[in-house]
Amino acid sequence: MARGSKVSYTPKQRRQAEYIEERYQRKGVTKGEAGRRAWATVNKDSGGRRSGSGRPSSRAQARSAASSRR
């Protein structure tokens, strides 16, 4: 898979990125920069996980560690 490929993202993540990109463009941000910011936002919101990554997010790991301490 090529670097920067969006194939691994879910349809929901793609829709979110498209919407965010459009919002940035309305604010006057260039198309390239708007796309970069949109995907960065999607990654941040989804914990940096793409579809099928097969590993739990750090939030899930923190929850399981906290519950095992009880």
C-alpha cells in the first residue's frame, strides 16, 4: 500500500474527512492544507486507528489496566 493511501479507512472516516475538509475550505484554507488538516483530525478522533489495525487503542489499554488493579 502506498504511503498516504486512504484505502484502510472506514466509509465513516472518509465522510468525516470530506466534511471537515469542506469546512476548512469555506474558511479560506487551501485545498491541500484543508485535506491534511482533515485527515489529521480524523486520526486524532479515532485514536489514530484505521480499519482492521488489529490492536486496541491506548484508551482501551488504559481501561483494562485500571480494571485489573481493582
